[in-house]
Amino acid sequence: MTASHEIGQAYWSDLESLDIRVGTIQEIAPFPAAKKPAWKLWVDFGPSIGIKKSSAQIKSLYDEASLQGRQVLAVVNFPPKQIGNFMSECLVLGVYADDGVVLITPDRPCKNGDKLG
């Protein structure tokens, strides 16, 4: 954020700096070391980006079977972040609802790596 930004004010350049892509969840594993209930996810973003790991606090709404093969949107250009004993390489996007985090997903199949436009 630059000095010209006001609290709560966003600019097109802020959104344009995010690289948000479609990926397909390929692998899911429990994450007992997480502070809040979470899954470890491996998401395939296609040949140009590859598979990236993410930690997602979505256990209240999603089990392994409902996640396998699901397409999601994620920010792929944040630096990796150490979460417990796991290195998260992307941020899977969701909405905070009363009963948990709801994943942001395309409403029809997309190619892995397709960019939010």
C-alpha cells in the first residue's frame, strides 16, 4: 500500500497485481499441526505453473471426498508462507460464511491455469 492509499480504499492496480488462477485439487491430507482445523491441499494450475501446495481452513464444510477433483480459484503469486510444519505456496480463495469458509469455484469447468479476468 502506498502513502496515497486511504484506509479501506482500493485501486485497480491493487487487483491487477494479484495473479488469480483456476486450479484443480489433486491431493488432500489432514493437517493436525494447524491451529484451526485445516486441510493440506495440492492444486494443479496447469503446465505453466504446475502444482502448488496450500493450507485451507475449510474442514467444517468440506471432507476429502468433496474436495478431490474440485476446481478452485487461488492467488498464485504470493510468496510462500510457513504455516506450522507446512509451506503454503498459494492462497485458495473463499468467503467467510456463518458455518465456515465457502470455496470460490468456477460455475463451469475451466482449464487449469486460466486467469481471473
